[in-house]
Amino acid sequence: MKAVLGLLATLLLQDPVALRPEDPESPIHPRKFGSPGGVGVTRGWYLWLAWNPETGLADIRSEGSGETFTARVLPWMTTYRHLVYGASPDDLLPGERVNLFFNPDGGVKRAYVVHYQDEIGQMKGHQHSWQVEEVASGGRGFTARVMHRDKVFDPNLGTFELDGACRVWREGKPAGEPGLTKGERLFLTWCDDGKRRVVKLMSDAASLDAIMAEHQKRVRERIARDGLGAFVEAPDRLLIFSTYWSQASALKAGQTLRLQVGGDSVEAKIVTRKNLGAYGSGPSEIALGDLTPSKEAQLKGWLGGKVVRVFVRE
């Protein structure tokens, strides 16, 4: 609570005419997110302690310094977890080690979370992995160090314990027992509980595609339920956040969208879709058609930075 009040007090003491993130000229407006991880003045390894979706605030601890602070999670931040784009902050576990990107707000160095990617995605992308050095008696604990290909990247050893419900993947499918072996290479999802590094998911390289497919299914189900996030920029123009660049790339002219804010909704057809980012991974600008005057009036009421949920009508 003290961290939350401290953040709010600091923000209130800043220049009252400072730009809100929702303002078009803001450096962290959704249009500025041209690629996943493309925004972020400060970045590094942090522990994700707690998340409140009602306030949009997350409690975070720096892995290096141990400093704990609170930051606002932007609804349009880009995400990458278990090798899938479009993940949600809800997917992250308390104490999970995450690579976070932040932008400042005045004197607050890490005011806004603008991107996250989990350890599995970060390590695979950099050709890193954990190499098991010693296995504890009973096979539920081990020490490991980070390798880059066949060279030691970090000589420091990490000590891990497998959670009682740890999900173990071997050769592309769930395995009943961890079967840890000295010298093997692993990818991990682990959490710091204040005293231990507790492994929640353990995978060999051969299982990463299966883990990705499983998470893609989860993301598709969540988007079908909750929709994509977007801003209405004009009564006939929609901007879908870069968070969902992968899913938005499947949208086609002629499809019908249902746009929703709270209990109110409007249906409109896609006239064109244009990706505004690098390599197709930025926000999508949607030109809307099939609009009556009453629909245009309702969409006009959603201007100004209201987050709109977007559903594709089948």
C-alpha cells in the first residue's frame, strides 16, 4: 500500500499539464509501439510480485538491487510469454522472473510497464539455457548455470527446487517425473518465494513448440472471451493495440467487428487493415464501414482514450 500511495503522490506532484499516456503526443501512446519491446527506456530482470487488474498497478522487485516499487501496466503494452505474443499480465505468477521494459513519467524512472517477456522467451531468443550442474538427493532440487550455446554465459550457480505441482515436459509431451541429469540443458518458469527459487515449469528444448502451442490455445480462448484492445480514433477509424499484432494480422476486409465498451456495443465492417509497425508487429489501423448515423454517434462518444474491446463476429 505504501508503494502504491508513493507512486500516486509522486505523479500528482508532477507538472499538471504533462501528457497522459492516452494523448496522441505522448511517447507511449499506442501508435508509438512499432514492435514488441520497441519501447522502454529502462529494462532488465525483475520479479513480478503482485498484479491488480482493477487498478492496473503491479508490485515489482528488481532482481539486482532488491528495490520494490509499483508501476502502472499499460493496457496496450506488448507481451511475449511461453513464446506467444498477446499474453496477459494475468498469466504471470507471483514472484515470477520476468524481463520488463519501463518508461518514465517525470521523476518516476519506472512509472509504466510497456513490455514484458518471460525467461523462456528471453533465453530461447538469445540462445541461452540453464545447464544442470548438480542434482540433489531425491531429484527434486538442482543447481544450474546459464549457458550461451556451449559456453558459460553466467558462472554463478542458481539453486532451484521443483514445485510439488511442477509441470515437466520431455520430448514434446508432459512427463511424470523430472528425471534430472547433470549436464542437461533446460528452460524454466520459476518464482522467488522470498527464500527459494521454485520451478513451476521445466522443459527440454524439444518441448518448446508444444508449450508454445498450448499457450497459443489459451490466448485464443481469452481473446474470444475478452476481445482485442483498441482505441477509437475517429468514428470510422479504429486502432488495435500492438499487444495483439499477431492476432490482428488475421483480420480481413469484409469481416464484421463488434466493438464494446461496458454493456454498449456497435457492429461495423472492416474496409481496410493496415499495420503501422516494423515487420508487421505494430498496431493495426482499421478503416470501418457500414456505419449508420447512430453508430457514428456512439463511436464518437468513445473517443479520447477509452479502451474498446474488439470481437470478430463469426
